[in-house]
Amino acid sequence: MAGGRASLIGFPVADAEEMPDIAANSLAIAFGDFRRGYLVVDRAGVRVLRDPFTAKPYVLFYTTKRVGGGVQDFDAIKVLKFAAS
């Protein structure tokens, strides 16, 4: 449909520049339910470290936040491997 969102058998399509190009033995296409298959862990809170000694007379602040993630359900996401023709 002109002007509509791209879809594949009713599922939305997203283009990720981080995926490799289509070539022999490349894993260039992933399909699945990424909400069910991948879990993002976001720890609550931000840590702030005050450093009044390094750059006198200024005060430096270092902030850190812990985040992570990983595959939760390997059956929810499938990756297509291309073969040499």
C-alpha cells in the first residue's frame, strides 16, 4: 500500500544498519517476536561520583548507569543464513 508501513505477512519490517550485508554464510535476516525473545535489563538509578580533586578549582562528576540484555527465548527469533550460489 502506498504511504503505508512496510510489512511481511502482517508483521512490521525494520531495517537495521548493524546487520551484515547479504553474502555467502552471512546471517543477514532475523525474523521473530523480539519482545518475547530478547530481554533488556535496566537497573534502577544512576550513580554519581563527585571528584573535587582532579581539576581544581573545578569539580568533576562521573555518572554511570547499569544496563544489559540477552536472548530470553531462542525459539522466538530465527535467523536466516545465506548459502553460496
